[in-house]
Amino acid sequence: MRRDIETGTDELLCHVANGVGVITLNRPAARNALSRRLSPALRRMIALLAHDDEVGAILVTGAGGAFCAGGDVKSMASDGGAPVLSPEQRVTKLIEGQARMTGALWQVQKPTLAALPGPAAGAGLALALACDMRIAAQSAFVTTGYSNIGLSGDYGVTWFLTQLVGVSKAMELLYLAERLEAAACLELGLVNRVVPDDELMDEALALARRLAERPRNALAFMKAHVHRAALGTPLDACLEHEARAIVELSDGDEFKQTVKAFAARMGARKSS
């Protein structure tokens, strides 16, 4: 059963179905560029789905053949309606906004998946990279884009890129802001899968449902373990965290129920 969630703006759509919380950026005419209405709504939905017990996985996508073109450059150029803030106030505001968007996606204790029907650029690329996995349509592409408008990157794009592709390749992608097609993204490890355009959402939803059906506590610990490893936690500390998690999980109902179901499936296979 599908449950629609009110986002407060038609620029963002959200619903829950089959254990998957689906967030759809909905400014197709602007290639789903982030706006003053879209961005706050997106932050609210990430936080809401993170704490929704019905949701086992979160899927982020975009309407109208694009994922997200990043910040709305037109509104940047004509920022007449924005309140006048000091540079330090602007820094504080941006840090908070980033932490509640890409930071929140990276930290949420549920699997997250980005489905790219088309371009992901600038902050839109950061949004996709903040998710645990990415699936792209064959016609999708990514670009950092920042150097084209005289900016250096935000929403963690430099960190996410460096984690995924290493220092030298991250520098290249940031400096040159070249367009990277879906096949090249797959080769670099920026996306996990590439599928035909007309199959993207079916494949993305199927994958998200598979993630939502996995043992939730186990996946939450897995995510925490991988993040520690990515941050350079020493092996002995990783071993300790893994040991503590295994002991905690093995004492829980989720583990016992999962093992029982697994044993029943194996028994059924042997008898068939």
C-alpha cells in the first residue's frame, strides 16, 4: 500500500510503499535544481524518513529526465530577496544546510539509493554521492560543474569524490568539470549499475525493496563499519566494532528470526 507524504511544496514529492521511502525532486523545467522551497523540504523529508519505522530503505530520484542540476544558478545571480547576512553568518547557515541534507543522507542508519534518470551536477552530484549506492540510466551523466561558475564545491562533493575515486581523479573531475557518461561512471565506481532508460525506476525500486527487506539492524551496523573504514579507522578498532556488533545482533530477535527463515528455505531446497 502506498502512503503519500505532504512535503509542503509541489517541488518535492514523497511517498512510502513496500518499505521504501521515495523522494522525488520535482522541478523538471529547471532540471530539478535546488531552490529555496525545494531544499528545506528535502531536508525535512530525509529526517522524516530516517525516523519512520515503516521505511527500510530510502530512494532519491528526479522527475522529468534529470536527477538534479545542483544549485539554481539563476537565483544565485539575482539574490535580491535574500536577507543580508555577514560572511560568517552565511558560512554557519550553509554548514547547517549541508549537514541536514547530504550529511544526513550519509549518516542515516538505513540503506540509501540514488536513481539517476539524467544529469547530476554540482550539489546534485553531491546529493547522489551521499547515498550508499547509485543506479543510473544509460543516458545519464554527471559533472562537478563548480569550476564553470567560479566555485570550489559544496555539500561534501570534494570529500565524497575523493573517497570514491581517489585524490588524482577527484582533482581532474573538479578542475575540468567535464561531462562523465554513465558507462564511465560505472567504470570509475561512481555508480553501481547502469540500466536502459525505460527500466530505471523499475530496477531502482526493485533494488530498494531488496534493501528494505534485508535485516535492518544488521545493515545499520554494516553501514557504520564501512564508514569507519572509509575514515581511516585502524584495523584493530574496526575488529572491535565488528565484534561488539556481532554479539549484540546475535542476541537480538531479528537475528533469530532471520536464521530460522534461512534454515527453513535451505530445508525446502533439499527436500525439493
